[in-house]
Amino acid sequence: MPRPREEFKMNAELAYVRMLTAAALSQLGERTSNWRIASIAYYDSDWHTVSEEQTATLLISLKSEEPGDFQAYFLTDILLENATLQTAEQLQGHALEAVPGAALPPCPGHRHPSVPGLVDGVPNWVCMTEGAVYFAQPILPNFDPRSTLEEYARGNLQ
């Protein structure tokens, strides 16, 4: 049984990932509006490696009205801003596969999608050709790169 501090951290991680996933899905646009979060759960990462250096710790399962369910991962053992970018990038990848040719999320004034990128340590959708000087939109509201996930949860999720 987790101790209160560990339980708060686990709840904060789950709540943060739920909020991140919901925010990213809403920013991906109307064509993915029928995607729903089916579950977010801790994942046995002993045997699953996302890359050679990182293991997945939270599994995000998404359901769609069209055929095909999707999964993404949130890594708790790397910097929060990097984990946020990687998860947004995975969700965007699924959207681009599901809706070929669509710019999701759109980059205003361009035909290509925005891409996840850091702007002063804050995860944003940015222009893929001109960067943040042309377009930047935070993936999550009120993200402070100096705060921990638990601090973000206290300030934004309660």
C-alpha cells in the first residue's frame, strides 16, 4: 500500500497525464474530436522499452468511433517538459496517421502541422519551418518549467 506522499505523486501523475492528453487531443482539432481517453494506468515497463534509454511508465489508451484504438506513453523518469513533448508528439503521430494529409494541429498561415517544441522551457506547438518566432501555442496552460509535476498538480488540478 503506497504511503500518502507516494499516493499523492501517483495521483498527480495520473491527473497530469489525463489533462495533457485531453489538451493535446482538443488542440489536434475537430477531426480527432471523437477520440476518447479509455484509460491511463501504470504500465509494467520491465519488458517494454520506448527507446534504448527510456522506459514507459504510464500507458494512455484511446478509443475512437472509427476502427482503431491508439496508445501513447508518458515517461516519468525524464524531465517533465520532455515527457510532455514526447507524449504530445505520439498523440500527434496517431492523428496524422488517422487523418492522412491533414495538418494537425494546424500552423496558422501554413499548410503543414505545428510540431511539439520547447519555448523557454515550456512545451508548445510551434511552426515546423519557422519555429516559435512565427507561431507558438502552449500545449498545457500555466506550465512553469521550474515546477515539479506535484507542484503543477497542486496549482492546476485541484
